[in-house]
Amino acid sequence: QVQLVESGGGLVQAGGSLTLSCAVSASISSINALYWYRQAPGKQREMVAGISTIGSTNYGDFAKGRFTISKDNAKNTVSLEMNSLKPEDTGVYYCHAIFPLGSEYGSSWGQGTHVTVSS
């Protein structure tokens, strides 16, 4: 299994920036895809951004132009840089990995890191 540990959450004012980091217990070059998801209070979990093995990225509509996902193969980390934060970005941010598991795929979730954006 792959363990994921997020860090970098906290309290920030609207318009500010925050960078989240996710430490991955396996070589991320062997992981099919890494994602950041978030869950606001009372809402469903939603995809924020994803990055593939070859580095292609995709973003939720709300994240385009403000958030950037990146990975460091040498450090086995995936980061989420968040700019121009809004109060509606408040929530728990989770790291998610999809990886080969035998002839199938496995997935793992981190424990989440809290982000609070004050107005």
C-alpha cells in the first residue's frame, strides 16, 4: 500500500496564498496518478487537481488559473500551490494516489489537511 501524508494547511486571509505538500511513501514515478481533493463542510468531496506519471495535469474549474499542482520525483512529493484564495476554498484537502496493485489498481488517501480562508 501507499501511504500519503499531507501538510501545509492553515489559516490564510482571502487573496492570500498557501502551498500544500503530500509526502508519498513509494516512488511516485511508479504511481499512475496523484490528485488533490477537497471537502468543504456539508459538501461532497471534489477533485481539485491531478497529475499523471508523465506530468500532464488537470484541474477542477474553480482551480484553473489559481492553483498549480506539481510533483518532485526525487523527493516523492506532490504539491498544490494555491493563490488568490477565497473563503469558499475553505475545507479539508486530501492527497489521493492511484497505483498498480497486482493486475488491478489500488488507491490511497491521506488524512487531510485543513485550509481556512478568512474574509
